[in-house]
Amino acid sequence: MLYQQLNRIREQLAVKDLSVSDGLLLVSRALRGKLPEARLLWLNRELLGYRPEDLETLGEKEVKRPSFSKIVQLLAPVKKQPELEMPVFRFLSGTWGILDNNGKLAKANEPQLLEKSIFCNIGMQQLESQLDEMADPMNGLFSMSFDQQTGAEFYCYSRELVRIQEAVRLKLSQFIDESMTELNLTASSD
């Protein structure tokens, strides 16, 4: 039964008969209790979004010197969060700027706003809702972040959101394949 369920989800994802957010939820439910929770954590984060603590953990992997909070954790261990793999596909390419009265984007020249990519922490449910509301999801502009100090926003083309959606669709299909192999699931095993 589990093999057929996962296989159906994978097939529906491939032909886009199932939203990515629904696929994440269905796979999570199907595999809960069958795989360790740590392996299922990314399904939750992709569905609902990455939390600030997740981003700190992801960022620490790139830092060579332990931070003060890491040293405190070593001295007084707390329940350790499962490590997440850095989802590099979630970085959006865009620019910081302000829309003028005519709807033209004026790029921000502030030194702190020179970054041309930011991490998209929103979950697939929200991302797909945003795409559904857009008249042209491949060519619209999307504001992802706001800088209170300057009033500038980080704008990217909405096709960047579509790119993330497709990356998660592919990663989810691969996860289904890996899970079926790990659990030794075959059409005849159900």
C-alpha cells in the first residue's frame, strides 16, 4: 500500500497534477513513523518555511570559528536541533530598490543593500499562494524583504519563485525514490 501511495504522489508531481505543497504534506504523513523524524524535517521546513533558528544553524556550517552561542551550547548542552542541509536553490537573485510613483524600480545604493541575493525562507504553501495570485508568474516582480532603515525592498522576478517550486518538486521526487529504496518498497511488497 505504501509503495502505491508514494508512487502515485511521485507520478502526480511529475505531471503537475499535485501541488508541491500537497506533495510535501502527503509524503510527510505517509512516512511519519517509518523514517527518523530528522529525515522528515526538511519536508516540514519546505512546506511551512524555514525558521530563524534554522537559518542560524545553516549559517553556522559556513563559519569556521565557533560562535559564542555554539560555545555556550558545548558547555551547557541542550537538545540539539537536527542539522538541515543548506538549500542553496532557495537563494533568490534580485536587487534592492524602491518603486517610484510611475512603478519604475530605482536601485538602492546603500552599502548594506548591495547584496544581489537573499534566502527565501517562506514555505511552499505561501510561495504557491503568491504564484496563484499573480497574473503572469514568469514575468512579474515580487518583493521578498523590506529594509526599515532605507524603505527599500528586495525585488526579484517571480520566475525565481517558480524556480524554487520546481527545485522542491524535483527534490521531493528524489526523496520519494530514496525512501522507497531505503524501506525496500516494491510493487509486490505491499
